[in-house]
Amino acid sequence: MTPTLTAGQRALIENELRAREHALEAELRTLAEQAGASNDSRTALASHLLNDDPEAAREHPDDRAVLLARADQLRQEQAEIGNALIALREGRLGACSACGEAIAFDRLKAQPMAPRCLRCQTAFEAA
Ligand SMILES: [Zn+2]
């Protein structure tokens, strides 16, 4: 069955997703500054962080590892948000991936990327 979100509910979820997207971008920019990047574009940050820089790695081995891990995590979250926005636009967001029933709106609002309804998530975590 298809999820039945109203236009207002979709707008609320879209706002939530956009707010998260902006927060992620801001954090990536901070990471770029910490990593000494002069360009704040995401692509530049990625190549900067992934660029093998032995000298920087020797100077700040832990910082660099932490930054890389965090940047990976942020990019992963950005991809999830992007997918959620597409699903929202196509009217697919809000369907439980396990049972296909609509995920409760309150749950969706708190966790727009939640893949399962509460019942299926509880069963999933117990398994
Ligand atoms: Zn379910």
C-alpha cells in the first residue's frame, strides 16, 4: 500500500530533511576548515580529505583519522537524506520496508529516514 501523507505532512518532513542537510553541510565546512582546506565545496573537501597526504598524516595522525571517519559518516548521511527527499517527492516515503504499511507520522517526523514502522523495527532489533 502507498503511504498516505498529506501535503502539510510532506512539507514538514521536507523542512526537517532540509534542516538536517544544512546542518551536515555546515559541519562538513567546519571539517574542511579544520583540515586546512581553503575551498568549502563538498567535492574539494572530499578530495582534500581523501587525498593521501603523508606529511599531514604524520603530523596529525589521530585528527586526520577522526576527520576522515566523520566526513565519511556525514557524506553517508547526506546520501540518505538525498534518497529520502527523492522518495518524498515521488510519494514513496513513509512506507515500512518490511510490511509496507504506512509509518506513523510522528515517527516519520522525528526520524524521516526511518526504514520501518515501529512494530517492524522492534521485531528487527529483537531478532
Ligand atoms: Zn512495518
